[in-house]
Amino acid sequence: MSQTHINIIETENLGKTVPTSDGSLDILSSVELTIKSGESLAIVGASGSGKSTLLSLLAGLDTPTQGFIMLKGQNLTSMDEDGRAELRNQCVGFVFQSFQLLPGLTALENVMLPLELRADKNAKKLASALLDRVGLSHRLTHTPMKLSGGEQQRVALARAFVTEPAILFADEPTGNLDSKTGEHIIELLFELNQEKQTTLILVTHDNALASRCQRTIKLEAGRMI
């Protein structure tokens, strides 16, 4: 069976409710979603529609109050935090709007970090190669403070892809960038997605970015429409 026909994520009746001073608030309700391996999917919707919450649930960073999530054939919902963290370490990469680079580490050290956590002896070589791939071979020894926003996001992309994750989650990856820099990041994201056959799931307000994905789902008040 071709890899592109394997369901890498499945949800059933997925919901998230939080207590507030005025009673319970439903952030997500009854989300039914199937994502195939190698697919690119954009999650769109107005602010407060539940996009980032859905991304956090699918990535195992948060837990639902109803329904379940299967990630690579494993039930995320039944795992404890250690189990979810181990699964994320094995097969998930992240790119955030705020870059989330460690300020005390150089670009090279930031990209090496996920490999070092796996005790990969080729960490430096692999990280250097990917930073070269995103056009930053001349910035290896620079810390985030010495890099532009676009350069920081390219370091974050390299860090996300360096472990060759099965799934990459991106939360507003162009949100803090000007349009020209954002377009460059989009090109890199999809080039790496195609090369590595990584499943790409992203939250965005950027219609140009969403239109590049094979499929778009829209959330409104916590429900898929």
C-alpha cells in the first residue's frame, strides 16, 4: 500500500471544554478528521475559533475532554504525558510563530538539540547540512538575537525538519514576518515537505499559505464547517 494512503491522524468526536467563571466553555466540539500520510492540511478560521487548540490536541501538547485521537496508529488520548512526549520525540516536528529558539544557543546548536536528545552521533553534520539547505551556512555561530526574524524562522524550520519527522505542525509560521520573507518561508516549508514526504498540518490566517495546501478545513466557534 502506498504511504500516501495511510491515515496518520484520525479523530473521533473530538472536543475540548474548559471551566470559566460563567460556566463551561466549549472551545472545540465534535471534530471528525482524517489526515493521510504525506498530506498538507491548512486549518483556518477567525481568531478564537479553536485553531491553535486543535493543533495542540493533534500534537499531543494538550488533552481533549471528549473523543479520541489516533496518531500513527497509537491512541494519544489514553497516554500519560511521558507517553505523549515520547511519541512526539519519535515522529513530530514543530514550527511556531514566535520561533521558540533557545537564546543562549547558536543557530547550529539550536538545530542540533533535538538530535542530541536522541544521542545522534551525526548531530553536527546533519544540522550543518540542513542550515546550509535553508541558506544559513554563514550564520551557524550566531545566536537568535543576532538573526533577523526571517533567519530565526529558517533556523526553526531546520530544527523542525532535522529529525525527519513523520508530521510537522506549524502554528502561524509566517505570522511575525513581512510578506516577502513570509513567502520565502512558505517556499522552504513546501520544498522540505515534498522532499521528506512529511505530513504538514498548519494553522494560518494567510490565504496564500492555506491555498498551497492540498486541503483546507475551516473552524467556526469550535466546529468544523
